[in-house]
Amino acid sequence: MDLSNRTVLIVGGTSGIGRELARRFAAAGSTVAVGGRSPQALSELADEGFGTFPVDVTDGSSVASLRDAVLARYPELDTVVTMSGVMLLEDLRDPAHFETAATTIDTNLLGTIRVVDAFTPHLVRRGTGTFVTVTSGIAFLPFPPMPSYAASKAAVHAYSEALRAQLDGTGVGVVELVPPAVATAGQEKVNPRALPLDDFATEVMHLLSQDPTPHEILVKGVLGHRWAERDGTYDDLVARRSQALAMLPGRHG
């Protein structure tokens, strides 16, 4: 992927990884727009020179409005990154968790599908372009305190594979970004091994610039998650990660 002349929309790019990638694409020479929910963050990004658009990916009409506004301003849009996501704890022994599960699936999975659906006709008409979906190492190695998060990211992985197959021959590619724990959004407080955001973004941009662009963007820090089942380490790692269930209120291991 030539990072120097893309026209990129990052949905969910108002904080964390998305915000850093927006800055990296811009620094490489691309035109970058950001969609998100936080008015304050959008205002700050607008001050940095980014195109900014309010959007709630759980609302189909909001996503349609985003599409119309973005394409009116950036008719050459060729790259759509779907970053929106929530990462929430759930105690499956408590029936009240269902609301958290519904929110997680609606944002992480259905939100991704809404954004992809909104821009697929445009990219297919262009005959060239890229979707970048965002999953997680947790898609491949579940983190038991966050069951619906893991399920939603595993679903986005499967959806990305199917989307790539269905778009084959259209000129539109599908790249899946698979982050490990990155030191942003509070991760650095609970996971001392979380990758520094700057290091992660540098490695991601390097991998994206490869020719051909890999179907999956796997930084070194996520390889143990991605290939745990293949390497025979899966059961042991899930058992170790299950110790984190003590994080749940009312649980003591």
C-alpha cells in the first residue's frame, strides 16, 4: 500500500490507535478524515487539519449521513478503516451482562458491517480501494473476562475473510489489523506488557507499506495470540488468562 497518496477515512479514529494512525497516514502524505462520537476530540482533530465527521456506528442513519458527507467532501476516498469498538467486562453468571453483550456486538460487529456496507458501492465503482477492519489478538486467544468482546472480534475476523472473498476481482482489498494490548485507553494501567502506542503504530505502518500488503497486519507482539492454536500453546494460555476473572466484581479467582 502506497501510504503517501491515499484518501483515508478512519471511523472511530478520535482516540487511541485510530487517532495515532490518522496522524501517521497524514505524516506519510495521505489525506485523512476521521469519524467519531466525541465532539471535543473531533474539534481537536479539526484543529490539527483533519476532516472530521460525527458518527454513531450503532445507528444506521448516522452511518448513512457520514457516508454522504464524506463522499461529498472527499470523492476520491479510497481507504476506509473501521476502528470503532468497545471493550467491556462481563460476568456471565449475572444475567444483567446481556446488555453489555448487546452493546458490544452492536458496536464492534454490526458497527463494522454498517460502515463496510455504506462504502462498498463507492469503492467497487472506483474499481480500487481498501477496507481495513480491526480485530484483536483476543479474536484468536480469548480473554475470559471479556467474552462478548472476544466473540465480536472473532466474528469480525470471519467477516473480513468472507468480505475479501466476495470482493475478489473488484479491485477492492480487505486488510485486517490485529492489535495486541496497546498502551492506550487505560490498557497501560492493567497490562504492564501492553505495547507502547508509538512502537505499535510504527510497526503497523511498515507492514501496511509492504507490497503486496498482507491480508493480516500482525505486529510481533500479537504473533503468540494469532498462532497459539497452531503452536499448541492455546489451552495453557487460555488457562493463564482465566486467572484474570478475579477482576470481575464479586469474584476471587
